[in-house]
Amino acid sequence: MAVADLVAARGRRSELDRATLHVWPDEGFLVNFFEAGEDEVLFDVDVRELQGQERLDLLGVFLRELGLAFGRPVALTFEGCDPSEVPYLHYDPVADGFVLDRKPG
């Protein structure tokens, strides 16, 4: 199953722009998915859209949903940052938890 298929199955609004899939899990909350290796799902969010506990909870649910659907780590980079150079958050489906690290798994 591809990210686009999962997004469509969940009824979320999305748009493909070259190699980036833009997804809106909720109104005013944009997630940009990028091509990644076989073992991870890579995307970013604009942290200005993550104000308040409700938005952070929504992000957590979304990360977990992706990780469980694909059975692999889900890496989160902050908008405009290179995940190989700065720490990022990832969801580990094996541990069913979140880790702040440079590399998933």
C-alpha cells in the first residue's frame, strides 16, 4: 500500500506536486510526503500549524496510523530541514512508541 492509497482510503484531502504528496489530515494542517527508501516514510510539517495539544495529538495519531499501516518507522522532519543533518521524531511500530533521534530503528 502506498501513502497515497492510505490517504485516499481515509478520505483525506491530498494533492500530488512533482515528487511531493501534500496531505491535509485536518483543516489547516498540511503534511508534505517525500520519496524515501523502502524502510521509512519521510515527510515534514510546518510547526506553526502544531500549536496546542489538540494539534500535537492529531500529529501523533497520524504518525502512528502510518507506522502501523506500513509496519515500518515513520520519520518526521521539520519543514525545510534535512533529516540527515538535524534530529527528528520518528514513530517505531515495533515498540509502538515515539523516539527523538537522528535515524529511525
